[in-house]
Amino acid sequence: MTSRAPNQALANNLLATRSDDGYLEKNNIASSANSTGSEKTIMDTKSLKYAKTHEWLNIAGDVGTIGITDFAVKELTDLVYVGLPNIGKVFAKGEVFGEIESVKAVSDLYAPVSGEVIEVNSNLPNDLDALSQDAFGRGWLVKLRLSNPAEASSLLDASAYQQECAAHS
């Protein structure tokens, strides 16, 4: 996720800080009550792959579910828009597949792996709170039929992603 904010300093630092209540703490499981008191999806964040641009990838067979980390969502704050691709669209690894906008900035969303969009989280445009309340569950963005699953090996594991975030804070 790369920011295109008018303020370049903001763009450079948009996702460069890490709060103490970051997502990779507490046994590497993303699960807790949100502000409405409902339970978040339980996902083992340690098993996910991460891009330095803050997208996460969960692979099940030849399908990759992609989202953005709650770290990214917290840095963006106050989300106002998400633009997602149409089903059937094909993306190469590293290609922009959508954008997310907050009151701070507009940020591109990058495909961490290559593949064809087979499902889009159509609830998100009307429920952006799903991203802030459950980034690793209800807040997923797209599902791709992977064209080259081996590309996932170049992504970061949870520990490396956590170090990447800490290095830029």
C-alpha cells in the first residue's frame, strides 16, 4: 500500500509507526472484542504472508485471500472509501488492484501475488468499519485464483513483517 497524499512527509510516514497494541502481539492471534462488543474473526496471523506495502495473504489451495493489516488501517484512520476490482480481472504481483482512502490520504493496494480475482468483498464499500474492527476477517478485500503460488515465498512471514514495521517507527 503506497500513499499518494499531497503532503509527502505524511505519505512517507503514513504506515511507518507502530502502536503498542499492534496486531502481531498476544500469541499472534487476531481476536478480541471490538468497540461494539462483538468478537473478531480468529485468525492465526503468524501463518499469513505479508507484503512490505502492508497487504496480507492467506493461501488455501490455489486461492489467496488478500487484505490489509490492522497496522495499516490504524495508521490510515477514518476510512472513507475503498475501490476494489471486478471479478475476472487478472493482476500481476506488485500491480495495483485497488485503492483505499482515508481523511489522511489515498493509498494504492498492491497484489502480493499474481492471479485472477474470483471474489470481492462486496460488503466493504458499505461497511468500512469491518476493516477497522476485523482487518483479518470480515475486512478481507479480494480472493485470487493464484497463477503462481511460488510467488508467496518472497513475501514476509509474521516475524519479518513485525520487524519491518518496527524498523520504520
